[in-house]
Amino acid sequence: VKSREEIGGVAMITIPGGTFFMGHDYRNDPHLDTRINVYFPDERPVHQVTLMGFQIGETQLTQKSFREVTGRNPSTFTGPDLPVTNIGATEALIFCNALSRNAGLEPCFDEKTGKCDFSRKGFRLPTEAEWEYACRAGDTSTFFYTGNSENDLARAAWYLGNSGGRPHPVGRKEPNSWGLYDMHGNVFEVCYDGYLEGSATNGYTVDSVMNPVRSEEF
């Protein structure tokens, strides 16, 4: 049963803690659609990750919410229910701190260094592991939370094949079993972990890990 609450005007879903296998090895996968690019070395090796429970936004951040906090809207395609675009990780963490203050919560980020204090209860960006765990919603058996085919993807996401090259209002596609929308497609989402460019495996190892944060460089 999903647990939903509004904090600071943003709908949040409580995600239970648990263990899952992060990443995917697409080579020789019997479910692979022949149109899918099989070269994703940065998703290997698959490894076990254990996470504590956390909360995450029910939808991608809307332009309405961003404008209410910051007084501006940097997006190219505009509309109150469209996801905000044209912001990077630094702007995202500054927004998180401002949203925390508005909600009476202690900000998590040091805005000079970008470091996150995970002991604080304010808004923050999810780690990559948290994001993938939330997206999968307890099922690692399929490519997408709706299945393996492009038709399955279309039920969950706005993507190259159906988006018309522009973002769409949040929350209009099928949610995953934890009640999260647009975890596939629409616009890129920002995680706290810095991407390890030049690493063949993006820093993954075969070792089991708990609450991993692989890089804090933006």
C-alpha cells in the first residue's frame, strides 16, 4: 500500500527499505527487443544493493512548484503541469534547500560544496541507487515497470516514439506499483551521485553494498 503525503506543497511517496539487484546485463537476454541498443556497459555488473526507506516525489517536479519556490521558470516549453527543465544538479540542490526552508525543514545541502548531510530531514536529490530502486518498484524481471516491449513502455512513458520531441504534463501515464509516475521518459531526472565518466562500469563492483553514494562531484 503506497503512503502519500504532501510536504511543502509537493506530493511525496514513502518507499519501503529493502534489497534489490541494481543494474542490468543486456547481453544474451532472451527478452531483448532487437531494436534496443545492447551496449550499456555502465549498467554492469549487476550487484546487490540494500537501502533504508526514503521518500520521493510522486511526479517529476512541475513548473508550477518550481516557480512558487524560486519565482522563475527556466523551461523552454512552458505550462504549470509540465516538468521543469533547463536546470542542472547545482540549481536542483539549491531548490531542494529552498523548498526545505519553506516547509520548516532543515536543508540537506551545503550550497558551496554540494555535499549532502543525509542525517537531515529536508528535501534532497535521490541517489542513483534510490532512484533505480524506486523506479523498479520491487520488480527486476523486466526492462520497464510495465513490461519488456515498446508497447509496454508507451503505457508508462513519453519517449522518442510518442512525445513529439517535447515534454508532457506529469502524471498522465501509468504509474508503477509504488504510485510513482514518469519514472521512464518525459525529461531527464537528476540524481545526487555524480556520473563517473570514463569508467567502463561507472564504478559498480560485484560486491553487495548498503546505501551507496558513488561520487559527490557534479
